[in-house]
Amino acid sequence: MLLAVSLLGTPACKPEISQSNIDAVNSRFEKLEKTGRKTLSPKEVESILGQPDRVENHTLELETQKKEVPITRYYYDQDGKTLELHFYDNKLINRVPGWNTPPATEPKKP
């Protein structure tokens, strides 16, 4: 009986994202930015933070060119807080805010 209860509870468990996970993404992001390589792909971010809780496709207006570009938003929910990551052309376009950082209203323009 105890084994059955523990097996049922296991799929509901999700790894927590620690500040060190966020720091690892940001460190990699900054290192790639300095070397001239574009930046992290969604798969690279997922390898560090895990699967997002939800993904949305959205458009972002570019002020300088008066056009919209498609972006993808990844959301990670944990303990009543949400991390929001923005990807353009399959590349992370912002550093990942910490859990205690208020969310940005709009992502940095790609």
C-alpha cells in the first residue's frame, strides 16, 4: 500500500528551480554574448531549468522599424512566483530575472 501511494505521488513532483540554476543560465548567456555567438536556444535553457510550465507565442513591436516580430515566451511557476523568459528566432533575448526580481513589462528588443 505504501509503495502504491509513493508511486502515485512521484509524477506530481517537479524539480525546483534554484537561484543557482538561474545564475547558470545568466552566466552562459553573458559568456555567449561576449564571444559573439548569438545566445542560448530554448533547448539549452530547458536543459538547465527543465520544461516550462507553459509556452506562448506572441509578437513584439520593434520601435525602430515599426514592425512586429514573433517571440516565444516560456513561463516557469514555483511557489506562487513566475519566471518569464523571451526567445526570438530560437534565442534567449534577456537575462533570466531572479525569483525576487519584479518581472519586466516588455522584453529587451532583439
